[in-house]
Amino acid sequence: MAMKIRDKITGVYKKIINMRIAWKFTCAYFIILALPIIGTGIFINHTTTKSFIHQSELLARQSLLQKREIINQKIESIEKTSISIAQNPQILNFLEEPFENNRQSYENYFYFFAPVYESYIIQNRYIYWTMLYINNKTFPNSWNSIYHIDVKEDDEEYMAFLEDDNALHKWNTIHYTEKEVYSRTTVKERVFSLSRKLISFVDKKLVGVLVIEITEKELFQNLTNNNDTNEYYLVFDDKGNMVSDSTYKNLPDKYKTSFLTALKDGNEINGVTEFDNEKFIVWSIPLERIGYSLAGIIPLKNYTGNMPNYTLIIIFVIIAALIVFGVLIYFVSDKLTERLKILLKGLKSVRNNNINIKLPVESYDEFGELAVNFNHMTDRIHELIERVYKAQIVEKESELKALEAQINPHFLYNTLSTISWMARKVNAENIEELAFMLSKFYRLVLSKGNSVITVRDEIELLKAYIEIEKTRFDNLFNVKYDLDNEALDYRMIKIILQPIAENAINHGIAPKGYPGTLIVRLRHDDEYLYFSIIDDGVGINRNVLQSIYKSEIAKKRESGYAIQNVMERINAVYEDKGHISIFSRPGIGCSVTITIPKTIDFLNL
């Protein structure tokens, strides 16, 4: 699996590499432009969505505030009615006066008290029921909703209200109440009730308590959703318990658990909240007068459903912009690379041996400089072709001369063999041996035209040369060979030891005028061969050594040129893998060590 993925990636990479330069420019600039455009689109979409949500939250909160205002108007209406009743002297005086169980008292009730009292009740259409709890025990108890106040002695909440001198009114918690209708049947309703103390204007004593009830349905009538907007408005207490089930029952069961859990945990749920993978706008505001809170749960889609889908619009605009920019970039890139195509066409013509082509130079920008340099290149190629042609003619002539030059060593080698045969015939042993050594030397030098020989042949060539020199100098020096036989079968370039030995004999031992010694040593390790030629001659001057290392020795017969020549050959063939080190003391002698690699891979021939 990994191999397949890697092969696919490699294939795509090769396609991109081999793509036309115009397409590469197009892709590069397209990506450069696409990133900020897409980023801007994402930012705009995020900002727009956030703005829509914020506006939706404001609308939802405004709707909730309007509903609270309606509820507060009803509450305020109940409170105003209670204030009007509590401040009416006629009502207070009637409730304070003793009620005699006679015709006059009942007429006063029905003709003077009841019309005034009931006029307040009738004017307020939100009132469900009223009750009076009075201290005047002369009144019959539980008559026309008038009760003795001591019937509330067991109600701790009610008694605490009576004992609080600073409290004139109090909204009681929601509760059930029973009302008897004309058919002598009892109706049970959930109501909120307002209790207001009736205080005497004369002695400031408590006359009684007025209780006005308003049904839950009436108070929260505007919270009931009568359309298909799926808006839910709930009333709950400070512990997260639902107070009004007339609105709570409309909330789908799948949202009830998560919503109630959030309320009971005391979480801040104002704003956009997610229930069951659906986003809702949730706001809660207090109903201060009755001590509860009002919450609105409105699906976010209620506000965003009718709005245009700006995400799709932004995506469409981005795609359209990218297409337009992509086409423009391609045409611009294609136009810019048009002159590059001309240059490519010229290069192909040169590749097909047509070097007479000239490119037009329309400007002196980068493409213009390429055209100028291309024209210079073709002119230079013309010039080089002429040089190569002439050089080939000279090379042919040189090859003929080299063939002629090879005839002379072969002729000399054959002549020396004839001299050796004639010396043997007349019993001239010295001449025979010298002629044999010289012929052997030239045979090894020729080496059948090979530039690379074995170490063994190089040593044999050196020995032949030294024997000739010993005869020439009348055995002026002795030779000692210290050779590691395991290194004799490696290969090397030829004639690098003979010039060093020649330098040691002619410029080291011979000038001192008395017998000397020449040592030839061969060692090796895992990588290199080490040749050393040591003499006890007059040595090399320090200035000459510096000239050798600086390649400043002139081509003439003086000490050091042979060493310099060998150094140049070793550097040309083995590069930095081969080198020569020289140690010399004037009057003591000289030691030359040649280091070359064993492997022939370094032969730069």
C-alpha cells in the first residue's frame, strides 16, 4: 500500500516537473492568488455568519423583552387595582365598622360596599378572583369571599408577610385555587396571587389583607406559540424548576432533559446553545415582581432560514474569481514565455546541427539577454568548429610524425640486438652485456605502446638503466634493492622511477667524485605503494627544492627538473591521490619518496 502511494506521488511529481513553464507559472501564481482569496472568503463568511447570529440574538432578546413587558403590564395592572382598593376610604371604613346581622348591614353591603369594590374588579379583565381577609370578626366568615384573617394562622409564609411592617404587598408563589361557579361546581386553576395589606387611615392599624388572583394561563397567555415558528418560552424559579407548564409542555421531549440539566447546573446559557445537534438562541431575563425568570428558546434557523445562503454565494464568487484569475494568469504566462519558446526552438535547431540560426533581439530584459547570449554562442560554436577542424588536421599530421618517431626506437632496439649478437660472436662480453641492457631498457620503455605496466616491469626497467649507468661511470656507485615482493604485481604508469634515479646518479653521486651508494626501496599498505630512491650524494640546495615544489625549474639539464617532471606526471594521472616528498641535506644526500594508489581507478589517462 505504501509503495503504491509512493509511486503515485512520484508519478505526480514527475508530471509537475515535466510540465510546460507556462503552466508552472500559472499554477504558481494561481496558488499565490488563491490562498488570500480563499482566506478572505472564509473570513467574510465567518464574519457574516457571526453577524447574522448576533442579529438573531438581538431579535430573540427583543422578542423576549416584549413578552416580558406584556407580562409586566398585567402584573402592574393587578397591582394598580389593589392599590386603588386599598386606598378607597369607603371600602376601608365599611370593613372596620361592626357588621350587625340585620337588614341594614346587608343593605349597606350590597348597595354601598359591593358596587364600589366590584367596580374595581370588573374594570380589570385580568383578575380571576379576589378575597378579603379582615380583622373585623363581626363579619360572617367565608361570606362573599370575605374571611377572618385568623384562618391564615397556619400559613407560615403568610404570617411572615403580616409581621413584616415594611412590606405592604407580596406576590405569592404559584398555587392551585378552587372557585365556585354559578352551577355550584368547583373549578381548580393554577394562579398567581397578590396580597396587599389594608391599612386604616385613622389609626394606621391593619384592617385586613386583599388577595387578587390571576391565572397562569392569563398571565402567560402571550408565551403560547400559536404559529409554526417552534419558539418556546418558559418560566422557571431560581432552582431551575418549571413554574408554567402551559408553555413547558410544548417543548419537545428531546430538548427538555438537556435544557433542564443546564438550568439545574447553573450554567450560563444566554446566547447560542446546542441541544441534540441543533442550535438554539437561549435568553433568560428576570420577572422581578413575581420572583421568577423568563427564558426563550428559539431555533437559530427561525432567523437564518429566510436569509440568503451567503456561504454558497461566497463559494460561488470565490470559484468564479479563481476561474477568471486562472485564465488571465495562463494567458499572461503564455505571453511572457512566448520568447522563451523562440529560444527553445533555436536550441532545438542547434541540436539538429543547424547553427546558422539567429534569434531576434526585441528588448534587453532577461529574455533579450538570453537571445543575445544565444547568438554569441552560435558565433562561438562556428569559431570552435573551425578550430576543431584545423586541430584535427594538425592532429593527423602529429599522428604521422609520432608513427615515424616510433620507428627510431624500434630501429634502435633491433640494431642493439644485432650489436649484442656480433659482440658475442667476437667474445666481447662487456659490449655484449651493455648492448643487452640497453636493448632490454628500450624494450621495457616501449612496452608495446602501453602507458600502464606492472611494478615488476618498472623495477626491471630501472635495473636495466642503473646497470648501464654503472658501466658508464665505471662502477662509481653500489646499488641496494629493498623490495616487498607482494607489491610487484600491482599496476602503475611507467618511467617514474628512472628519472629520479637518473637525477640521483648524475646530480647527486657523480659530482662528489668518490664512490657512493644508491638504495631502491618498495613498500605498500592497504591502499598505497611507496617507492623510495635514496642516495648519499651532494644533496639538493634549499632554493632548488623550493623551485621544484613551485614548478619553477626551467627545461634544461640541471638538478631538479627530472623530479619536477615526474611530479607533474603523477599529478596529471593520479590527481591528489599521488604525490612526491623530498628530503635532502647538502653534503649528506637526498631521499625521494613517491606515493601512488594501488588501484588503477585513479589512472587519469
